Amino acid sequence: MEHSHRYRAYPSDEVAAAAEHHIDVHRQLYNHVKWDYTNSPDDDKPKEYTQNNKLPEWKRQWPVFAELYSKAAQATVARFHRNLSNLRKKKENGYKVGWLKRQAPSDYRSVTYNQSGFDLDNKRGRDGVAYVRFSKIGWMKIRYHRPLCKNATIKEVTLKKEVTGEWFVSFSLETDDEHVRTKPELDSLDASNSVGIDLGILNYIHTSDGKTVDWLVLEDEYERLQREQRNLSRKEHGSNNYEKQRQKVAQAKRKIRRNVLDYQHKLTTWLVKEYDAVFVEDLNVSGMLQGDGNARNTQDAAWRQFITLLEYKGDLYGTHVVQVPSRGTTKECACCGVETAKPIWVREHSCPSCGFETDRDANAAMNVLKRGFSELGLGWPESTPVETVTATDTADIQRVSASHVIETGSPEA
């Protein structure tokens, strides 16, 4: 199984200057790879392998490229072709896409060493500190807060400088599958050990068994961000004061991102430990962000990040995580299947056909649960959702505050 660990790095001034120089040279190489690809005939576009073979010639022609470690240079070529492949996939899926742009110094902030060119020394120094060496850059100290697994193989290491000026080192690891929990057999799944999740508006999530989790409160953080952005607008662009204030804005944004990510880590860990199967809506997040009225909340929720984390944790803890079509989960009655249109401000579901009444989001979560069983090819239990799920009355819903999620977390977090 593949996963990654990320550590804060503290390079010396000399090593930091060398790292910044190498990242900028890699940026130039990336732009040259793009130029070579763009200016090749349409019927003879170079592959990644072809451009890797051109590296020795480019190093002779432009000596600055010779300063780079060979495997890191190949990783930069791979980075361009990976971005190109992702762009092509989006186009095939119906998205309107443009073309890959040249990377400016402010956009290109990392370099990856693949398979070789790096060393990890976790024996030197005190506990919680280790050192990483990058070929042609040097050694740098990292805050080694979480040791790597003994059976883990380091596939690649990425060095990145964030917009806040902080340095981070990320290890991409591969571990044996014997340490990954086995997912339960599909035949053993039923409504009691499975859950459907509605990604809500009034609540962060609403589960099919009657639990809700409140939104993470970020008003103070956004007020700070707006205050720092106003201060930035008063600075002269390009001045030292502007750069200092720009970093304050970046730090305010980083705090929001970290709060949301920490919240999602703890919430997803709880879900995969609590249930054998978790079903979630496959949302068109980019389309939701383009809509009017709720884009801010959707961005705060980071739904795509939440679903990605949920799938990753499901593989790690042995839980089935399945995305189901989201269209119609709110309109369709979980009891009889009749669709009833509801404006966004109507928060109760009342079926005119069978009389089933419940919270709007609870009804959607039940539909997600039923569709999840269908996606796995399992028959829905003969008992009705009303009998198998305890969410038929808004008053019976178990509400969990966001602060409780943050304080409790998971024992292994």
C-alpha cells in the first residue's frame, strides 16, 4: 500500500539558498520540456521516454541543467507528462480545459527525488529530529515527529517551500499489504454495520443512522484573513513590507486549510472505524463551486478532499468506501421511491405518496445507503429504511458538534 509522511524542515541559510536555486532550475527544465513538446509536430509529439533521452543533450547545450541530479531531472519530465495526462483525462470527461502554462517562480515550489539521490539519517541528534540529504543540495534537519514504518520502502522524496516560506519534506512510502486490515466480506454487510452519508448544508454530514456532525466554525480565521488582505492592499507591490504582509496572508490561509484537514482526518477515521461500509455521494464539486449562493461553504467543506481521505482510510482500516450517484437523493423518498421536488429552504421530507416524514438530509442519507448496496450488487434488506434506520424523527437525531470531533479525534491520530 502506498502512503506518505510529511515533515517540517529547517535548512540552514546555505542549504536553503541551494534548494531555492535547484527548484528554479527545475522550473526552467519543466518549461523547456513544455516548449519542446509544444513545438514538435502534432503527429510526432515526444513521449516521456523520448524526452528523458534528450536530457544529456540538453545538459551539454545548457550547462545550468547539468547542475541537477539526473533522477530528479527525470522526475521533472515525468511531472510535465503527468500534468498533461491529467488534463487529457479531464477533457475526455467533458470538462473544458485549456493548455498547460509556463511555470512562474511563484508557482513552481518543489522538487522530487525518485528512487535515489537522498538519504535519511534518523540516528543523529536527539529524539524527534532527523536529517535528510538531497544530492547536490545538502543535509537539512527535519522535525521527525512520526517515525517511518520499519517495513516501509521509500519510493521518492519531495522537498517543497510553501508560500509562507516554510520548508517541508514528504516521503512517498510503500508498505506490505500484511499490515493493512482486510475488508469484510460483502455478504456480511447489512444496514446495521453500514452507513450512508449525506454531505449537507446545515450540517457537515448527516448519516443514515441518525447522527449529524456540525460545521467547523471558521469565522474568526476568516476575519483574520480579511484583515490581513486589507493590510496587504495598502502595501506597495514588490516592497519588503509587501512581502512580509503577503506571508501573513499566506499564514492565515494555511491555518484555515490545516483546521479543515485536521477536522476531516479525525472525522473520516471515526467513520471507517465505526462501520464496515461507508457510502457517500459522488459530488460534482467544481460545478458546486461555480454556482451562486453556497460556493463559500462548499470550499470550506472541501468535499473532494473529504472523499479522498475517506477512501484512503477505508483501504487502511479495512472498510468498504463506495461513491454513489448523487442525483435525486434529496427528492426521492427513501421509503417508496417517489420523487418530490423540494426548494433548498425546505428542510423536511414529507412524501405525498406514502406519508413518510423525516429530516430532508436524513432522507438523502437513507437513499445513499440504499444506492450503496445497489452499487455493491447486494439486495436491500426486506425491512424498510424506517425500521432499519433510526432517523425517522428530527427530534431523535444525535447531534455532534464540530468542537467535539476536534477534541475527541481518534486514539491513533
